Amino acid sequence: MSADKTTRLFLALWPDPFIREQLREWRDAWGWPQDAAPVADDKLHLTLHFLGNLPDERLPELLDGLALPFDPFAVEIGRAVLWPRGLAVLEPHGEPPELLALHARLGEALVSLGLQPEQRAYRPHVTMARRAVGCKLPASGPSVLWQARSYALVESRGGYQVLREYPTR
């Protein structure tokens, strides 16, 4: 493997087909302006940590070093919000302590692997679209009750590819 090759990586809760369909229905309920870029069905997820571009040679170490035992938990998602710079997101109704604990433990694992987690405060969400300034937010909709039984290390190279899924203990 060449030392100059890199892979763009992130950790995420990766939806099963049932949750993905519910997220798609939410995304399709928004009124998107012409220039908006709705997220494709197969890219809908809840990010835990963005790792950025890392050397391919580190992948085996990362795949093993990011395996953490955790207990399953539920996240109830269903608040449509437009963030600054036109980022349309679906936020949870609350931040489950188990989600925050998983995020924190993964951050510690990143540090132990010599990586620096993002410094900004963690705001769990599912991105629905980019460039969505002026979108019409759905008034309400059914909550998505996401039973988190795994998280994934995902490669972003045009499309998304799950490199490894880490199930609960």
C-alpha cells in the first residue's frame, strides 16, 4: 500500500433498511429549493465522529482499534431543523446518555490511536440536505425510533462504503 494514499473516514450509526426508509420519508416531506442537494437514500446516517482523510496503511489498526463493546440503546429522531449555511437536519428529541457515552468512548479510542477528535460540541443529527436555505420545514412527522445495535466505520469516496460494523456486546 502506498503511504500517500488516503481514505476519508467517519464513524456513524448506520441505519437498517426499515430506519433508512423512515429517514427517506422524512427527507421527502421537506420542500426543497431548486439548488438544494438532498442526501441520497444510501447516505443517510447519524455521524458519531468524522475522522477525515487518513493514510490507507492505518486502516487495519483503525478497524481493530475502534471496536468497543457497548449496550444497545434507542434514539428518537424527529425534529426538522435548518442549521446555518443551509444544512437541513433531523435532530433527536433528546440526547440519550448512551449515545453521548458511545461518542465519548469513541473519542477516547481515537486519541489512543493518535488521532484528534473534532473540537466542536457534538450535535447528533441526520443530514437531510445541503444548500437548503429557504427550504420549507415539515411541520411535524412521526418520530423515528432508532434502536442502535451497532455503529460503523465508513469510507467516503464518492459513495459510502461500510468498512466494518461493530455490534453491541
